[in-house]
Amino acid sequence: MQDGTFSTPGHSDETAMRGDVFAADCPTRQLLDRIADKWSALILIVLGQGPIRFNALKQRVDGVSQKMLSQTLKSLERDGLVSRSVVATVPVTVTYAVTPLGRGLMASMQAMIDWAETRMPEVAAAQADYDRRSRETH
Amino acid sequence: MQDGTFSTPGHSDETAMRGDVFAADCPTRQLLDRIADKWSALILIVLGQGPIRFNALKQRVDGVSQKMLSQTLKSLERDGLVSRSVVATVPVTVTYAVTPLGRGLMASMQAMIDWAETRMPEVAAAQADYDRRSRETH
DNA sequence: CTGCATCCGCAATGATACTG
DNA sequence: CAGTATCATTGCGGATGCAG
């Protein structure tokens, strides 16, 4: 599986031998779709601050449903970005943490979030401006 | 509007006076949801390589439908990340470009994509490993 | 406590056709 | 060329119940 499209030539031939997210059927693209979803970034960031248990994580990521948290964690684990360790205490204890592989991605995610948190005012201003122009039938 | 939740204290009091993506009702969170979708990153990266027209852009971002492209571009424009300029030639000519504000975000996006394109092999290996373990009823 | 299974409504997405 | 409008469909994501 996934033989052909990895390192597909086509739009840029600088380095070759790496995935091409711009090809719809490249595994890289599917990976991007998985990590660029509503919850992955937030979860990764929280996990980056240290190992944490399911419910604690659920509290930190405000608004996430149990289902989505569970589902996203499984996806991240499958991709090797997150590790899951079970300690067989009386009521079982499950802890999640970022893997070394996941840390690399986490850095970019963090940058994205930092950008969002600091540039929000400018974005809000742009929005207001856009909406005002729209209302002017302009 | 959006009075309370911006710069909500609660999980970290290091700097204060910036948004908190972890609060579900913070504008920052909504912004994150908008930019962390299936297409925004890809579109921003292509735009970062220089101004480009609608159909050319559609070709570069393989698999995107006109609707989603149009919709995502409008959203990015509203947030002030992308500029749209119309030249009234015979068949009208519309060109899109990244704004200075958008460039900051683009950098993070690019890092994310670079990570995905280069780390794909490790991720694929992790996946295979995970799936194998699952099949072992383990 | 952790988290999987099921049902289900609704919003996001895609294909198609049509307009300036 | 650059979209908008409409329709059909999918699957996200929430609520609830149950299991290890």
C-alpha cells in the first residue's frame, strides 16, 4: 500500500524524496487532515505540559466530549504521537503523554496557538472591518 | 461582544492579557477552529508562494471543491489573513495573496507541513505497529 | 475511573447546475 | 474566469448506557 504517491513529483522538484501534501492521495495529506482537526492541537499542547490522565485532560480541553477525546487520543496514539500507559491500580489508571515524535509536531502547534492568542485583536479588527463593508451593500 | 472571555485567567497566569484557546467560548478558540481545518493550511501555503488566481489555486490544492475553496478563502479574507483584488478585465480577474498578518500564521503552518512531509515514514511505521498489535487480540 | 458501543440530529462537504 | 445556488449525502460530534 501507499506505493506510488509518496514523493510524487509535480509542483516542486527541490529535494524530492518526501511527501507532497498537495496531492490528494498522498499519505502525507491524510496525516495532515488528521492532525489539523478541531481537537488534536489542543490535546497535544496540554499533553506537552506533562503526562496527564483522561479526565484531567478532559477538563483542560474545555468543551471536548468524552467521545471525541477518546477518539482523537486513539488516532494520535496510532500515529505514534502520543503514548498511553495503563497502571493496574484498583480502579485502573491511564496516563497519556507525548512521544518524542509527537514533540516535533507539538512545537509547530504551539507556534500556531501562540499566534492565535496574540494576534486575535488584529483578526477581530479585520473581521469587524469586513463585516462593516459587507453591510454597506458595497 | 466578546467582552469576558478574552484573557480569561484560569490555567496559567504567566503573562495574562492574551486569549486562552483552552476556554471553549474564547474568540481565540473559534479562530483556531477556523484555521485548523482541512484546507486553510494548504491554501495559505500556496498563497505564500506568491499571488495567485482562483482556478490556478484550485489546481494546486488538489482535491478541493470550488465551494470549499471559495468558502475558505472568504473566511481567511474576513480574518484579514488573505487579500482579494479584482481587476476588471473582460472576463474578470481575481487574485489572492497573503497579507502581512497572514504571513505570521503561514510560518507555523509551513512548519507543520514540513513536519508531516518529513516524518511520514515514522508515522507510517507507528501505524503499522499499532495495527499489528491490535490484530493480536492483545 | 476509563472508555467503548449505539443511536441520532445537524452541520459540513461534495457534485452539479447556473449566473455576472 | 470566478464564483453563487441548490440538493444529496456523509460523518462529526453529543447523549446515553454499559463494560472492564
